[in-house]
Amino acid sequence: MNIRLHPHARDRLAERGVSEEEIFNTVREGEKFSAKFGRTGFRRNFAFNQEWRGRRYANKQVEAYAVEENGWLVITVIARFF
């Protein structure tokens, strides 16, 4: 499966605490759902057990929003820590 990152998604990786590997795993193995503007969302939970912005979290949920274009082109990424 071909998965590419849009420059916007790549620019947001560090500020949102997500790695490229997590995005690729989310698209390959995560839950798939319909999203706005004809996009497809992918969601996956990861064990985190680390500190993020001064607080410790057990889990991280990664959501990747993509369009199908010669594989998947990931437009943006969101992370939730809990």
C-alpha cells in the first residue's frame, strides 16, 4: 500500500507528537471511517506511557485524514493523549 504525506501533515508531526511510523501504522492497521470533504479517516490507539507537554499519559490516539490518490495521501494528523 502506497502511503504519502502531504507537506501540511509532515509539518505538523513534531508539534502534534506523532511519528511517520505511527501515521503509516494507523493507515495500514487502524479503524477506517468516513470524514468531511470526501476524505477518509484512520484511527489507532498506541501505548504511550510517557510525558507530553508536562503531563504523563498512558495512551495516544492518532487520527490520519487522507484522500485516495495513487494510494493514500495523508492530508493532516491529529493526536489525543489520555
